[in-house]
Amino acid sequence: MKDGIPLRVKASAAVTRGSAWQGSIPVAKLPRLAASLADREGELAVQLQAGRDEAGAAQLRGRISGGLGLVCQSCMKAFRWPLEIELELRLVGSEAEEKRLLHECEPWVAEDDSLQLHAVVEEEALLALPLAPRCPDCGSKNE
């Protein structure tokens, strides 16, 4: 397992080798995610592994975790929200293939055989954000 998360890798080579990466990415280096947060502090711990699934399809599996600064939509105070993601993406070469597989799996387009690892991490983190975040104090009031 290599230390650090490269910005991009050659998808076919990573899948063939079963490449794995482990490291962290500062939130400030993920601009779309940082713009959605209360602050740009912290980093995401990332573990990724390229390979093939049981059927032989190219895939990227991994885990992303960290604390993200959000604003509670009840009390409007900032708080740290614990992000925990397990990901399993099918790597595809075109948008047409992505569209065809949408109902079977979670596809990710590796255009021109380039797998943008930081983009994967950022997109998965954005998708995991709550629509109406609530801090632990406000969240427990309704239970």
C-alpha cells in the first residue's frame, strides 16, 4: 500500500496491479467540498484499492473518514460532523457505459484511462453530506 493519495493515476495499470493507497487529503485542497462547509479545516483519511470484482469488472473500493465543519440548521451553530464512507465504484471508460450501468452499480468514468483520485474522494464526500445538518444537541431533542 502506497502512502499518500495521488491526484490521478492510470486506471488500467492501477486495476491490473491491484494498486492501493492510504493517506490524507486536506479539506482545503478539495474546493467544491470546502465551499459547502462552515470551514476549510481538517483532512480526510483515505484508503483506496483498485482491482477487479468477482465478475472481472474494474473497480475502486475504499474508505473515507474525517470530521467536517457544518452549520446546524436548527441552532445555526457550527459543529464537527463525522464523515464515514465505504465506497465501491465500478470503473468505466465512457459516459454511455456509465449510463447503461447506473441501475446495476455505482459507476465512475475514468476518462482517457485517467482515474482522478482526489475527484473521487471529493465527490463521495459531497454526496454523503446531510441535506439539513443537525448538531448532536439539536438532533437529540427530537428523539
